[in-house]
Amino acid sequence: MVHGEGGVRFQNWARTYGSSPEMYFQPTTVDEIKEILALARQKNKKVKVVGGGHSPSDIACIEDFMIQMAKMNKVLKVDKEKKQVTVEAGILLSHLNVELSNHGLALPILGAVLDVAAAGVIGTGTHNTGFSHGILATQVVAMTLLTASGEILECSKTVNPELFQAACVHLGCLGILLTVTFQCVAEFYLQETTFPSTLKEVLDNLESHLKKSEYFRFLWFPHSENVSIIYQDHTNKPPSSSANWFWDYAIGYYLLEFLLWISTFLPFLVSWINHFFFWLLFTGKVENVNVSYKIFNYECRFKQHVQDWAIPIEKTKDALLELKGILEANPKMVAHYPVEVRFTQGDDFFLSPCFQRNSCYINIIMYRPIHAPVRILRRCTQIFRSSVAFGRN
């Protein structure tokens, strides 16, 4: 019989949201999950599932029953001929990446964060960048779903296809994801090339950049014209790195976090910080070659408030210039961290931010301390909601 715990406090990774569920469960089998659901039905309780807890929203928070899937993390099957892998939904991508590498396989695209669960990255529409690629859920070929009534449903493009279209970005609404089958590719290496530019240049030549690199993105440093362009492309070169002592010894992280903390009390410093770190780290060309997941993934060290908006790709220039104009017109409104801009191919998942639309993702990050100003996030909401509204048919 499955046992739950009381008195557990759940918080997401950034500690921006949390809840204290009445009962907290860590099941190890499907039968145990069924027991939890039966108990929830008996006691008329709501149930939510959590994986790595990296979502910047309160989507996993609940006061009734919480199911944490960390113990359902096995690789169930590897089909080398089809290049497919079937896993339990609680497996972290950090674990899956290594397992796939052991079999000479890889996922063709990954998000930036390692410690996220397979079910979570699918259910929340996690993405990276690359105009020839979709969100991570586009790599899913089949799933097993446990409904609230205890029924187990298989779905794919050919089995329960409408359920599949809904479940690929499910937001926890349809049931509990038990297993996922991913379409993989042969293991590959990427060369990451980073070089400086300006916001005007990148926006005026956006189509050209999208064609030049398979995984193109850029970082705009607010309160300036400074941009760092990042190309990531397949390569046969051996692993190499343009080492940076500033980051390698964590000096940079500690200094940046200290300055960001100071800036929560003295906001006028943010502009200077953005200029300083761009000058220090991004004014030269940097190249790095490694196995794909080590290029895609990086360690996220700063607790933060985040908004990540998917807007029609044709609205990219207007939205960023409007945001730049608002910052210039309101000197007391600051943006702590480079704005990350990525691009994703449209898909047919019902709840996908990229439903039937090629999209630009604009990621606004604010340092998290209690005193951190979030006024800029409210204005971003206004800008990007407008862009989304006018971009829909």
C-alpha cells in the first residue's frame, strides 16, 4: 500500500511559488499511482503531479494531493533500429541524455535546463531554438496516460490521435503521463559560435541569421544596443572550448549575483552592469565544440522571475523595439538580465504556444530577491499579449 507524507513544503526551483499539500506521494509503480487516485476520488481531493519543479509558474502547486514522479525514472526500451527510446515519465533529462549517449543516440533538440522530467518538458511546451525544429513535444511518437478514473490509454499519431494532439502539451489536465517514447537521432556534436552584434543589425537581418545556423538565438542586453549572437551547428570537429577563466572558476557568477543583489536597492546600476558584463565577456568571438546535450544544456545558477512569450515570428522586431522604447522612456524601469530570443517551428498540438504558427520566443528574466522590481514584467505582458492577439487568425 502506498504511503503519503504530510507537512511537506513544495517550492519550485526559483522559490517564486510554493504550496503545502495535504499529502505528498512518491510512487514507484503504476499500481501505487492508481491507489492514490482511488484515495483522491474517495476523499474528493484534487491531484497534481510534479517532476523537476523547474516551471517558473505555480502550475504544480496544490493544497490537496501532490504526486512527485522522481522514483518512476527508468529507461524501459531502446530500439536502436528505429532510434526510439521509451522511458518512465519521471526520468530527468540529465539522466536520459547519458543513457542515450551510451547507446549512440541523442535527442535532436533540448531545452537549456538539465534537471527537468520528461513528462514536464512535454506537458509545459518546453522549447529551445531552431527554425527547422519544433518544441520538445514534437519529438514524442507515443505516450501512455493514466486518467483520473484509473483507465490507462495509449496514444500516438495513429492510436487515439486527437488525444495525442492534446496530451503533447497537456498542462496536467488530461491525467498522469506514465511513459513516453521519443524519436531520437544518432549522437552528434555541435559547434557553438558566439559573436557580438547590435539589436538593429540582428533585427534588420533576422531572416539571414535564421538561415545561417540550425540553432540560432541571440541575447539582447537591455539598456543598450548590445547583442550576443549564438550559432549552434552540427560538426565533425573534436571537442574543444574557448576557455573563460571568469566563468570556469565561478568568479563571474558570484560577482554578477552580488552586483544584481546590490542593484535591487540601486536600480540605476543595472544599465552599468549590463554594459560591463557585455564588454567583459561578449565582445569577442568564442567557439566551443561538444556533444550536443552539453551544448544545449547549461547550469542555471540564479534564482529568478521569468516570463517566456511565444509571439508570431513576424512580430519579433516590433515587440523588441517597443520594449526597448519603454525602457528608454522609463529610466527607473530596469531589466536585470539579457533578453533571450529564440525561434521555433509551428506544430499541431492544441495547447502549444506555437499552434499552427512559426514563433519567436522572448524570454525576460529578473533576479529573484524579495526586493527585485517586477514592474518590467507587467509591461512585457502588455506588449506580448498584444503581439499574440494580432498574430492569431
